[in-house]
Amino acid sequence: MIGNRGLTLVELVIVMAVVATLAAVGVVMYSGIRTRGYVSEAKQALMTIYQEEENYKAEHGVYSTGGVIPFFKNGSPVSVGEYNVAFQSGPTATAYTARATPKTGGKMVYNANNKYTGWLEIDQDGQKNSQSVANDWP
């Protein structure tokens, strides 16, 4: 209990240091959560493309060229959060690759020290690849 004497300068500095430390921890945690959210958006977009391509193949016997599936109804690439998602058909209609590439100058540009940065991709076999080896996508 402080009583009537008020806070001393030392007590005030200690309280400010504790508050600053808690704020710094909060900012770092928020940044990591936001980054994982961007990656999750890109992964979900790629899984949507994979499903739409599988549906297209079941109906037509071959994969699409990208522009006819609902995900790419307005063309390719499509902006998804901090990523641009593009479609590349193979030499025949039996292969494709969809890749989510970080936007130029964005928050997700590849950084070797951050396992949540770099491009992600999926192909017709559901094979998942990423630029960051430590990423949990593959």
C-alpha cells in the first residue's frame, strides 16, 4: 500500500519498464500471428485451386488452363493477402503448378532467418513445395 506518500521516481520508472516490456512482447507476438495468417491465406488459396482443378478434371478428363476455374475467373495472378497467386499449365493438359509468390516489397519476401517467408506452390499431384525449407507447407 502506497498510502499518502505517492509514487517515488524509482517506483514510477519500474512500472514504466514493466509496461514497456509487456508491450514489446505483445508486438512481437502479434507480428508472428499476423505473418502466419498471411501464410495460411496463401495455403488455403492453393488448396482451393487444387480442389477446383480436381473437379475440372473429373468433369472434363484433363486439367484446365487456369482461366476457367472459379478461382481465376478474373485472370491470373490473383492477389491474396500479401501474396500473388499465379497458375502455370504444363505442356499438356495433364499438369499444372499454382504458385503463391510474395508481393514485391511486401511483408512476406523471403528471409532466410524467417521460416514463414518465401513462395509456396502446389501441383497436379498435390505435391507441395516452398522456398523456405523450414516451412511446414511441404
